[in-house]
Amino acid sequence: MASIPILKEREKHIYRKGAEPFNLTCGQHSLAGVVSQRACVFCGSRVVLYPIADALHLIHGPVGCAAYTWDIRGALSSGPELHRLSFTTDLREKDVIFGGEKKLQRALVELIDTYQPRAAFVYSTCIVGIIGDDVAAVCRQVSREKAIPVLPVHSEGFKGTKKDGYKAACEALFKLVGQGPVEQISPWSINILGEFNIGGEAWIIKSYYEKMGVEVVATMTGDGRVDAIRRSHGAALNVVQCSGAMTTLADMMQARYGTPYIRVSYFGLEDTSKALYDVAAHFGDNPAIMARTQALVRGEISAITPELQKIKAAVQGKRAAIYVGGAFKAFSLIKALRYLGMDVVLAGSQTGNDADYETLRDMCDDGTIILDDANPLELSKYIIEKQADLFIGGVKERPIAYKMGIGFCDHNHERKTPLAGYEGMLNFAREVYRSVNSPVWRFAPARAAAGKGVSPC
Amino acid sequence: MLKPSPKAPKFTVTRNACKLCTPLGAALVFKGIRGAVPLLHGSQGCSTYIRRYLISHYREPIDIACSNFSEQTAIFGGGANLKIALDNIRRQYDPEMIGVATTCLSETIGDDVPMFIREYRESCAGEDLPPMVHVATPSYQGTHMQGFHAALRAVVDQLAQGGAEAGRHVNLFPGMVSPADLRHLREICADFDLPVVLLPDYADTLDGPLWTEYQRIPEGGTSVAAIRSSGSARASLELGDVLARAKETAAGLLWKRFEVPCHRIGPPVGIDATDRMFAALAEISGRPTPENHLRERGRLIDSYADGHKYVMDARAVVFGEEDLVVGLAGFLGEIGVVPVVCASGGRSGHLAACIAERFPDHSQKGIQVLSDADFVTIETAARDAQPDFLIGNSKGYSMARRLDKPLIRVGFPVHDRVGGARLLHLGYRGSQQLFDRIANTLMAARQTASPVGYTYM
């Protein structure tokens, strides 16, 4: 095996459980010249706000940022689909020299006139601040003129990491919160935060809550609507999924409106059930909710258990590697994979923090590799060394797995299959099974070299 | 002359861009050079988004490094980051070349990248450094095609050397074509017994087999040594009508600096255009067109005869990069299909003239040319034009779906099918594949629309 060098500066972002004292560096700006799998501030804002389907999303900058994020996610809408269009001021050289404010203003006016959105988000890209555009002022002016919220999103790519983009998005969203009527809202009500309706996941989750007798005021941002977000401060509880994408908003709502929040995950049987039970427990004043939750969980689990057991028999003992954006998803995936009898040999994330990695360390078996802000070389080195049979990640990780004859499951925003909730767990298990157990891998040279496949004649 | 005639009022905003940003084109060129690592001088998102976009089409690992600007970098300049990036790339990848492309961010703050590279070279005196080629690719200037051709020019400018006498080899600049096209061009040159410097050549780096051992930089590509020799080639062949009208091109530079004779022909799609390429190769090599290609040409004409009635007077909407559109339009005209809308996000200013040259009767035929067009504009024109099919990249799918017309996928990107890298467009063989796909698409449409459902068509 050709050795893959690890940079000295990167060694402290890599931990092998059991062999060494735990001391993992994280939360830093990526090292120049390494091919980080992270994106930028803009990316963080764009993923959080993207699914709001009746809002205008205008990307202020040259064409690339808009072109690469046009309709790339599987975030579904039950109504308007404005979010699936890609709008950009497409700045040209003369705009860069003379400033883009006038173009931005014209752009906003014509888009609002044409599409009649309920609100508009204006994303700043790298050069906007540098050429000195006062985006906030343009937004204020157009907002007055058109009588809809026009919200600047301070998402210049270089001003931090993806996490700062989450924060910028939450700050923009927070300006909408508190603007709508709350009189009709039930005392047993929640907002779903950090759920983006990939493949219809928010609908699955929402249906559980409705069956439990809990009203969902706003889903942020999956299948999102501006008016729902405006009245979200009327909910009794924020239920926050995902590592950190929307914790900022939950914190802000707690500070201003006193809305408490809990953190949950909807991946895997264990975490989905825990999420629903935690919400039911929060509404202890209404024991009927808990009773309905118990019935729901029992019913859902018993409906999918037979097929899950069959899949388990087929994938048991296989080794999995996980590399995802937020570490919170990795926790759920480890549990879900263990349920299927699989071993996790690598777990990593783009944006985990100290507490996240401590949790990961505690969850993982000895020998497991834990990676922060990894790159293709490191991921390849360890999936090969650990002889993974499955890699769970996003599109950028997929070819790394396939080249070495390793199965792959897409758990990122581009997927079109819901993996959340109980039926999501079944979809996940099916996908794992279909990739890991495919007969094509016996032709893969790396598998053949390892004595697990067909050698070329 | 044929004037661009958008019927929709010109919008300030670009809606669903039919183009990508300049650094993407440059990165693609660098992927076609043996042992090269592309490095984008800008924000982390630039490289990550471009990687994701390229990987979704080629389905191969594509490492593109980034100097990863932070806020401090944007204030104090990117020199330090660039040097760290160069260092880290050398340590991790041991590259044979590093291709540095700028971004809108580094260009806007005025980074002097050639100076940074010079300083880096000086600081590494005595070390064995790979060539570091710099290209300016601010994304507010042009499209990915400008980035592509600028990178070619930069590579040749910074690497090519003259020779005492002309070599046997020919330089071939094919434009942004598929790996399958590149392989076919190599085969054609081999059949003429012409050694070829094909630039870029990502046939293997972006469409290779699975690996036995991990490859830090995928095998394949044109070597730096071969590029150096381009200054002593017996001739250059540059494919592209729009390109031929550009002020400066790689082949033009080789002519000016080293007097390498330059043949400029359109993309070899269809009989006429491919004949011109074979005539040029025959002239350069002093050999007649090889028998196997004449037979392929014969079979293509035979299939034209077999299928002509199915395609005659069909109406097509053609979109994509300007040179691809010109090549396809010429081919469509040759088989009796009317390219009623010829559209590109490019804005060289030459598209209309190139189409007019192919179709002297364009006004009778009602051919509309759209330059600097986005997909909303193209769709509006397409709706009026009542096409039978659309031909272009898969970003036209949502338009095709709304128009309820078949989309024949060609070019880049093909994100919604497998095999984008294996699509063949060029030469008699590529034309054959296009012809069969077009004829079959139209036959299938007739068959589907028939109330009878004939099994004979």
C-alpha cells in the first residue's frame, strides 16, 4: 500500500481511540492547501435558509455561488417552489469597479414584482463587502418600498466557517420571528428546528407530532413558510435537530421569548423514539400525549422490525466509516449502525466541537479513528487501513469509497430519499444493504487484492 | 448578421444561470495535466462547490486545494496563505505541477499572485520545485469557458519551449469535451501516426477504472514535458468557432512565439465539420484519412439515409457552451433538424455570427440566437419555438419537463444520469451516437404519442 502522508499540523485533528490520550483539536479554520471537505460561510447560510419555499433567495455576487447551489438539495415543498430557482446579481467587472448596489436594488424590485414572495433573503458573497456595497441599506429601502421583509444575510464566504454561516442565517430568520399572530396556538405546541425536509423528512416528523397531539407551529426550515416562521414565537417548545445549524436561533428565541428548547435527532430508532418521548415528557401536564406517543412508537417500530431484522442478518459484522458535516448526526448514525449489527471504524465531522468529539470518543469502540475537518487523503488512508465495507458521507466522499471498492450511503442534503424517522430508518437500512451487499464489489481490484474478490485474468 | 433577439424583457437578475464561474474551467484544465494539483486562491467554498459540481458529473475523486482565505487574509492579502498552501500541497501530493487559479475574492483585493509564486520560489531555493502555473480567473469576467481557455493559454505561456527544429508531434486543443471525446481524438491521431500533445487530457484522470492502491493524484494526463514540447510541434489544431474568434488563444500564442502553424476549425460534430478535422490532420501528417475512419464515415452517412425522414424538419432547442452550441447546430442543420433556439450563457459576442455562418437562411428558418442567456430566458424562447426536443446539459431538465419535451443530454454537466464522462460527441463516431440518439428520441416520441402503439416504426 502506497503510504499516504499526514501533515504534521493535521495530526492533532486525528485521534485513534484507546491508543493515545484524548486530545483532539477542532473548531479551527481549515489549513491552506489541504483539500478540506468543508465549504464556506455562504454555504452554511444557504443550507439553512434554502428550504423556505415562499421566500426569494437572491445571491449577491458573481455567478458561481448561485450556479453551484441551484436546486441541489432534496428539500421538498408542499406548495410554492420559489426556493428551487437560482437568482443572482451575476456581478460583472463594471459592478465590481463601480459597486453593485444599484444592480442589487433593481434586481430585488423586479424579482419581488415578478414572483410576489412573502420575504426576501439577500446573501452577501465574498466580494460584496470588499467592493463596499451597503447591502443592509438596499434591503431596508426595498423593504419599505415593497412592504415585505427584505433580509440581508451576512454570508461572505471567507468570514469564518460554515458554522458562522448558520449563525448569519439564524440572525436573518430571527428578524421574522415575533411578527405574526399567536392567539390560536395550542399550549402543546412546538417548532421543529434544523429539519430541512430532505426527501420529505419534515413531513414524516410532523405527522408523528400530529399523531401525538402536539401542534407544529413552524418547521424551520423544511417546507418552510414565512408566515409560519413569523408566528413561531407562539410555540411552547423548540425542538432542535442537527449539530448546530439552528441552535443559535433557539438560543435567541429563548432569550427574547422565553421559549425553552431541547436537542434531538431523528435518525435511527433509538434517537427518533427519544425525541418523541422527550417532547411528550415536556408536556407532562397532558398525559394523553405520552400515551399516544407510546402507542405511536410501538406501532411504528413493530411495522418495520421484520424487514430490519432481515437486513441486519445480511449486513451484520460489516465495518462502516462515517464522515458528516455535523457531529450530532454521527452520534445517531453510530447507534443506527449498531442496531444493524455493524461496527463503526471511523467517525468524523467537518464542524464538531470539543463536547461533540468527547461524546464520539465515549461512543466509539477502541481502535476507531476520529477525524476533525478531514480531507480526501486522510479519509482514504483510514477507510483503507480499517477495511471499511461502507462509507457514509456526501457526494464528495462517494468516489473515494467507490474507487477502493467500498459501498456508500449518501446522508447529505443532496439525497432524495428520506432517512429520518422510522420509515427513514428502513430506507437507510435498505440503502446500506443495497450498497454493501451488491455483487459488483467482487470485481473491484482493491477487494481482489485483499483476497475478497475476483482477480483479473 | 443574425442579431440576438430575446423576446422576454431583459432582466437585471440572472435566473438559473446557463454558465458556471471561471475557476471551474481552469481547475478542469489542470486536471488534464499529469501529476497536477489545482489550487484555487480564495475561499474554501470555491474549491468545495466546484469539486462537488465536477464530482457529480464525472463521478471520480477530484481534489482541488484552496488557500482558504480568512477575514485576516482578505485584509492583509493572500500571500502568506498561498505559500502555506503550496507547501502543504507539495508535502501531501508531491505534484508534477501546481495550477494556481485566482477567484473573485483574491482578484478584488488585488493579490499579485505571480509575485507570491516568485517569492515562494526564492524562499525554496535549492529545492526541487514543480512548475507553478498561474492563471487569473476572476469570476466576474466571463464564464467557465473563459477560465478554461485562459488556463490553457497560461499553461502554454508559462511552460512551452521552442526547439531548433519542428518535431513530428501536433498540439491539439479540443476545448471542453468529454473524456470519451478525448480518447477518441487520441485514437484518431494515433491512426494518422501523429504523436499528439492533447491539452487538456482528463480522459483518464476523470474517467478511470477502480483502483488497487490509493492514488493521491489519479493516473493520466498530458505531462509537463509534453507541454514544454508544444513550442516545437509541427502544427497546432484548435477546435472551436467561437474560440477561433477570440483575441488570444493557446494555439495563437504558440504561433506568435514559436511560429507553430495553427489550424482552427469548428468542433468536429457531423460529416462536414469532421471532414474538416480529418483534412487538417491529413495535411499535417501527410497521410490520407485512415481506412477505419472512412468506413465509420460511410456508416454514419448510411445511417443518415436510414433515419433522415424521422428527423427532417424537427425543431430543436440547443443550449450550453457557445462552441458546443455552434457544433451541435451545424450538425443538426446537416441532418435537416432546425435549431430554432441556439442559446448560451456565454457572451463572447460571436455566437450569432457563428450560427449565421452555418445557416445563411437563418431568418427564413426562424432561428433565434440567445447570448448571455439564463435558463428562464431560454425557456421563454423555447416555449414560443415549439420544439420537438431539447439538446444540452442536464440543467435543462426542469425546462424540458415543464415543456413536456424530451431532453437529449450532452456536454457538461450531466448530473441526473450515469455516464456523462462516456458521452461521445466528436468525430464520425460521436456524430453517429448523437444521430442515433436524436432519431431514436423522435421515434420514441411518435411511438408514445401513437394510440396504436406499433412495434414497427
